[in-house]
Amino acid sequence: MRLARLTHANTCARAAGRRAAATRPTHGRSDAEYMALLQEQLAPLYLESCLQLRPVWRAVTAAVRADPTPRVILDLASGPGEPACSLATRFPAAEVVASDSSEEMLIHAQQRVAEGNLSRAVQVHRIDMLQLHQLAAPGADQPPTCDVVTCSLGLHVLPDAALDGCLRGVYTLLRPGGQFVAAVWDTLPIMDIGSRCLSRLLGRSFELPLSPTRLDDSQADALLRTAGFVLDGDKHGASGEVKLTLGEAGTDRAFMLGMMPFMGSIAKLAETQSSVFELARSAFEEETRHLVDSSGQLILPEARFRLLSASKKSREILCH
């Protein structure tokens, strides 16, 4: 079965993102006013924050084996089109598929493909990682289609119960000897800061339902081996760092970028309480004031990521 049959047809329109201004807070702003501000600025700010993940994209791209040169590469959870576009640049003869389950992200991915003049090399399709388990279901007839599957910082969004099925689906997609490369978070200070802020609001400990750093060495390795993979000793476990800059301290931009993963929780609280956003902002600025540099920029402690690299077994060869 061709890879295209795993995707839903998607007509991606070009969308021009608006850059958000870093404005000072209006003290006493209502929750409704904050919600309007979020609706206006959150999407372009999210795209700006994604660009700070370039070190992760470069690491995933560099970890893909060049010998033999891959012919078909599937990038899962591509978000705004990376590292799919970087992979297409490194392997110009390959057919690269950028995929995501979000229609909005697919639009941004198509825009990035067009801006990079990669329309002939990169296709953009909707693929839901939660559905990949269907490929590995008993009786499923799914001939392998990919030489490489990548996933940059996407596995942690899956519920624990879905991880095994997703990885088994990836294994099914790969040709014998094919490679799976993923990046996962080891440490993510922005989440620790946000959790402390929400704990202040709630008066009790707050934890996200899915921790982005929960895939430690032992759990990730066990999941890969259970799915049938052989770990690549020379690439698996390599690590790197990302420095997240939130912009000028005390601005709307810094607050929204820093608390972006928690905005849904804050909005939920605002349904039954008042001045929740103002309280969250005060807590955030208190938590981060020691992170402001001499020029007034709010720079978070470095986040650390780790690479997973594994190969599908082959009767003829065993890739290490």
C-alpha cells in the first residue's frame, strides 16, 4: 500500500501569520480581554517559538543515515513543516512527507514548503499518530513504504496507552533495515515554571496529564524493543540543548510564550473564577524575574533533548 493511502487529501491554503507586538500589560485587564488577545496573537507566537527548536531539527536531520540514501521519508508531527523541509534539503532525491493531525499546522507546513521552494520534494498530508496502531493490527496487510520515519518532539503528546501502537505502526511502515529517528525532551524548564504558576493559582500541586519529559531512557528503549526495533548504538541517546528566549520581560509576548502550554488550563479556570489571567501573569513574572538578563530579555534555562535512533530488523542485514 502506498504511503499516500495513509493520508487524507488536504488542500493547504497559504496563510500569512501576523507577528505579535510585544506590548506592556494593561493592569486590570479582564479575563475576556486576555482571551481576545490570545485569539489574536497566540498562533503567530507559536510559530515564532517553533523556530527556536532549530537545534532539534538539525540533530534529527543529521542522525538520519545517508548510506544507503533514503528514497522515502515520512516525518510525523511535523508542526510547521520541520524537520521535513530540512530532510528534503539534505536528501534532494528523496520523496519527503510532512504530516500532522492539525489542519492549521498543515497550512503552516505548506507555507514553509513553498517558501523553501520545496514543493516538488515535500508533500504535506494529514496523518494522525493515534491511528498508526491500525497498521500493526492482526490481519492488516500493509507492505512497508518508507526508508526513514522521523518524529521531532511528537511522541510525548501521545497517551501512554497509545505509544506502543504508534511505534508498532512505524515499524510496519519501514522497509527492512529502515530507520526511525525521534527527539524527546529530557528536561524542559518552561514546563516546571508553568506548573509552579498554576500551583499558586490552585493552591495545590498542578501537573499536566501528559508530562513531556516522561519518556526517559528506560521507558523509551523498552518501547522501541517491544515494537521490534534494534537500537542504533552510534546515534541512539545523543543529546543536545535548546535555549528558549521569550523576549522583553514584562510584556504580553513573554507571558503568552512562557505560559503557552498552560493557556488551556488557565482559560478553564477563568470560566468559574475572575482575574485568573492577571493572577497567572503575576505568578509568572515572579517566577521568572531572576531569569532576566542585563538587556531586559527573559531567557529560560536551557532545555535538553535526547535522540532515539532505531532500525527495523532485516533477514539479510542487521543495522547498527
